[in-house]
Amino acid sequence: MNWKGVFPAVTTKFTSEDTLDLHMFEVNIKAQLDAGVHGIILGGTLGEASTLSDDEKRTLVREAVRIVDGKVPVVINIAEQTTKAAMDAAQKAKEDGASGLMMLPPMRYKADDRETVTYYKAVANSTDLPIMVYNNPVDYGIEVTLDMFADLLRDCPNIEAVKESTRDLSNITRLRNRFRDRLTILSGVDTLALESLFMGADGWVAGLVCAFPKETVAIYELAHAGKHQEALNIYRWFLPLLELDINSKLVQNIKLAEVATGIGTENVRAPRLPLIEEERAHVLRIIEEGLASRPTLPEYKNLTATI
């Protein structure tokens, strides 16, 4: 499993009848592949995972595996309330063809450090799928500290990567100094992505990539090739759009952007509701301004990496 590169945390597409929209799901995945993404992540926050049934999650994994056809790995997020349910989800992911797992700490219950480490170990030791720890104490209230990572990496060889979402850029250097190449680091915050790459992150779990896949991959590839100014120019244009991801309505925001770029629908699953009135108008203005000044991208594929 190569965790390096751009991994879209894709949205889940719904029909107006609140069923999975597998046609538009395929349209979006193919747009991601065409842009040159390095993997696909299903069932995260953007994927509205908390509203999906187990059968729907399994359908999405199987469909994604079919669509990518071996071109890139398919990763499913595990966000469960019990250790047993998380182990069961890992087993089903393996059966359905997933290449890896992204894992949050236990949901709802605020586990302490010992409980969190025990949870991760139990799931990791129940599967041979490679795992990326999703470390997001800001939104989920539990931090996986460096000492906890040391414990996990010692006992769980298939814990290989971290989605670093602490919002502390210096944590990338702490992780690199402590674990060297034992732990692959991916930025999990759109508005800190380029800064994270400059600080040594290996990749980017991205959100606005759902609507703007080429721009996202271009930033990564240019930065990876040492073309920092070219990457920065695109990133500065992108930032107002990226800020739509650090918002409680990130799902609705990004789905509106997907509609604007022709690779998604606005449908969300209740209790979420589509944006209305001034809130909707504000988001649309940001999207329209971004589209009006959308940059012409340089050739970004097949560049030689320098970092």
C-alpha cells in the first residue's frame, strides 16, 4: 500500500429518493482518476458515513473497486462505537476488495489513552489490511499522541500512516523526527495542505478535490517536484474554496461545488438539509468567484519528484 499522494475523501451521492446515486458516484470517481489521484477514501465525514447502512457502505466499496479497476487503492473509513463493530467492519472491507482502512478512535464514548490504543490494536490485529490512523482531536475529541503512536507502531506493523488533522503544523516535524519513514504522514486539513507538504507531509487527504480534482492534484505534484511557486499560485487561488471544508456544513458546501463543476449532485441525507437563503448565496458566491478566476494549470503529470 502506497499512502503517498492525493487521496480524495469522496462524498456519497444520493438520488432525490434518498437512495445511493451510483451513476453520479461513478462520474465523480472517474473524474478523480482522470485528474491523477493516488487513492480513493470512502465513508468519511464528507461521505456522510454516520447516515449510511452497513449494506450501503459495502455497496460503495464494491462499486469503487470495480470503477478504479486496480488503478489506485480504495480505502474505507471505520468510525464505530464498539471494538467488535470496528473489527467486523474491517473484515467486511477485506471481503469487498478494499485495499486499506482509515480509522477514527471510538465514536461517542471519549476513550482515554489506554482505551484508544487498545481499540486500535484490537482492530489492527484482526486484519492484514494496512491502516491509516485519523488523528483529529479538534472535531472528535481524542488525540493520538506521539507516545500512543510509538506503542501502536511497535505492536501493529499494518498501522502505516496518519491523517494528520491536529491543526498544528509543527506536529508533522515531531512525527517525522520521532518515527522517520515508519509512519507516512498525510495532511487532513485542506487549508493547511500546501504548508504541510512543505513541512514534509507525504500526501493530502483532500475535500475540495471532490469538485476540483485537477487543481488539487496539480498542487501536490508541483510541490512534490519542487515547483513551489507554481504550486503556491494555484493554492492562493484555491484557498477561499478550501475554506468551505473547515465548516460544519462542509458536506453541503462541497456538494454545491460538485454541482458547479458538473461532477456531483446537491442531495444530502437527513438530518442534513441543503443550504438555503443567505447561507447558500454566500457559498455560491465563493464558488462562482473561484470558477471565474480558475487558473490555467501547467502540465503537472509525470513530473520528477524532488522531495
